[in-house]
Amino acid sequence: MHGAGNDYIYVNTLRFPIHNPGKTAIEWSACHTGIGSDGLVLIGHSDKADFSMRIFNADRIIIRSKHGSFLKMPTVRKQ
């Protein structure tokens, strides 16, 4: 997903678990050998909300922000 000049890969870890997200963020984000992005946004289980989000930058920084820009993502509506 692209927004505000950043490109992130969103993964539903409820269906597709990522066992080493830091390493995966670096590998998948590589411009010449991976998809090419700024990092991963992992959607997962939460006891307090509908889901959780963990953000791993390609430069190994884990983002812990309450900013809502990562929530502006496409949604699938069940019919």
C-alpha cells in the first residue's frame, strides 16, 4: 500500500504467519531482490480491538505510533 510517500506491504498474519518479521521486512523490502517497500505492516490478533497492527521498517526500526496513517488501508466488505 502506498500513502504519504511511503510504500508498505500489509500481511494478514492470522492467515499467513510471519515467523521472523524483522528479517522478513528487510528481505521483502529490498529494491533489487525483493518487492521493494519501506517495510511491513502485520495485521494480527488483539484482545482489545478487532485486530492489531505491528509495523516493521526495512531499516530495522519498529514503529510504535498511535498515528492513524497506517489505518488508511483498503478493506474488503463481506456481502
